[in-house]
Amino acid sequence: MEVVSTGQIRAAQRPYGDLPLIVLTRGDYKKGMPPGFTDDATAALAKIWIAMHAEMAAQSSIGQTRTIPGAGHRIQSDAPQAVIDAVKEVVAAARSKS
């Protein structure tokens, strides 16, 4: 991955208009975390990720976030049907716009 600053990322952001968008968020922040992660560190990380995902979804006027209970960072492995459903919804919404 290229290393860029938060400022560079924010400067490059552009609104997505009414682009269909669903951002999936893990529901289990302890799952898959290194053993040394404290509860406080995990809670702080969860707060940051939730805020970033809300910010990402807000780029679209119809964007939404979904928390997937029991899923860790690898949502596609932990809850594949949630990913499939979200993709199908986004595709259907995009097709209905055309």
C-alpha cells in the first residue's frame, strides 16, 4: 500500500452523489486481534473504525453502514451471506437508477 497522510486522503475525497453504497463493519472487534490487545485498545480501535466507516458511507447521499454481528475483520469469511446480500442490494440499486 502506498503511504499517504490523512490530509492527502481527505483532500482527494469527492462526494459520490447518490451512488449506491453499503459499508460493512465488523461486529466483533476482539475476533482475530493479537493477544496483547487490551480491552481499552480494542474499544479505541472500534470507535475509530466506526467513525471512519460512517464518514465513508456519508460520501454517498444514500450510503449506509451495517454492523455484522459476530464478524471480525474478515467479514467475507465470517459472514459471507452478509457480503453477498450487500453486493446484490448495491447492484440492484445501481441497475434501478439506469
